[in-house]
Amino acid sequence: MHVFINIVPQSTLDWPCLSTLVGELTSQRFAAASFNLQLTDTQNLTSTQQQQAKDWGLTINQLHAPLDPQNYLINLRETDHVLPGALHQWAQVMAKHPGSPISLAAFDMHQSLSDQIAAYVVDHQEAALQQTYRQLATDSLDDPNEQLLTLWSLQSYSVQTNLQNQRLLTQRIRPTGVLLPTELLDPALPLVSAAQAFAVLRQSTDVIRLHVPTIQRAMWVEATPVAWLSELKKIDVQQLDVMWQPVYQAYFQRQLEALLKSIDRKQLSKEDHTELLARIKHSTISPARHWSRLRLLQLLSPRVAHQLFY
């Protein structure tokens, strides 16, 4: 069993964030893991950064994941965080369910991690697992390290066979933050893509859901809505079988509605704002609800909305 961790920078590599993430991964002392940084043709490292990456044991664009049901790949952004003990928790589930994709619960990147952990522990203080652990623990829950251990004691997972559940589809086909069995990867698809994760899902008989967060990340639809729409549009509906076509068409339509709701000028630049709306307009499947246009009129000036949608 091996975990291949592929770190995918955003358009501009955040080196301090990458340094933090690598530290979080290597400090877990999990031997059956390797780390790769996947750069685009326009992204380059300085000589100092290249040496630092070598010292970390971080390869550059050299991910080779053997097709084995016990090997897994996870794509992460350099801005993501991995909680202590995460890799060991993943490994325990992989060993019990080899060949099944694993969907990971996550804490929100835009909120304090310590506050979220403390709140989670308090919310689950009546859980039998936590009560059992607390009987053995000696440190106070005010201790951040003790909170992490208590969080780990709450870990549970479920085996989900409702693969076509639209409500759960986003957490299963995100380009990052999902553990994918390497034997199901499609070499014809980009390694980091919703299309790749969706292809893995369609070949699977179940999905494992790890319920207690082991990572902290941003939501694609909120953090990078233009990129998320691009990912969804790369999935060719015409290539899907008759069982999946209507499911994905309905899901895509709901995602367009979600993107329209999430648009906020304070979060998006004017260029991204206009580009997102233009791409939605030219999508092969338009938003179904009539109020979508009224929503646009509220978000844009009537003149711009008229130019884009009429």
C-alpha cells in the first residue's frame, strides 16, 4: 500500500503555503507515502526552491503511480492543510477497503482551524467514542493537542453505494481532496480533474466516506468558481452511458444555479465576475429556473446583464 500525494499549485505558487503543507505531511512520519509537485509549463522554481524541494524529498512533475488496488492518489492544493495523524487514518481505511475511492470530510479554509476543532469536539461530546477516550485521557480538553487526539478518537466512516446521489456528487468528484485508487485512473484524462474523479466513481461499486475531517481546504465553487465551472464543462455528457447522462445533466444544472447564487463582487474580480457569467451563458445546459436572470440583474448592472443574456 502506498499513498501518492500530488500537490497542485494555483496559478501562482504560494511557496510559504507549500512549505507549511510539506511540513505537515513529513511530520506524520508515514513511510508509505511520496510527494510530488505538479507544475504547469508556465510555473518554474528558482534554484534555491529546487534545492529545498530536493531536501524535502519532493519530486517535480515525476508522479508515477503503479496501477494497484492498494495504492492511492490524492491531489492537494498547496494552500490545503493536513491534520496530524491524517495519513495513518487514511491507511487504516485503505487497508480495509482496497480499490474504493475515499471521500474526505474537511474543515473550512476560511475559518480558524483551532476554533473548528474545538467546536467539533464540543458538538460530539456525547458520542460514545469520545466518552470512552476521555475516561483514559489525562490532559484537559483546553489543550490543543488533546483536542486533536480527541478528534481522532471520534473518527468513523461509512460505505456508500448510492453513487448517483446528486447531493453527494460534489464531494466525490472534486479534483482535490479525494483519495483515488490508482488502478482505476484513466490515463487519457488529466490527473487533476473532476473528469478523472468522475471516471473513477463510475467504475466503483461504492465510496468510502471518512466522516471526521482530516484536512482543511477551500470549496472549489466558492474559492475558484471559474475553474470549477471549467472542470465541470470538461466532462463530456455525450460520452456517458445512459445510466449516468441524466444524473450528470441534472447535477450540472444545479451547479450552475449554485454558482449564480455564490457570485459576490467582493470575492471576485470584475474580470472573473464577467467571465463566469459569460461561460454560464454559453454552457450547453442552461440554468433551468427563470429567476436566474433576475438574479443576474441584481448582481450586475441591467446593461451588462442584457448584453450577456439577451
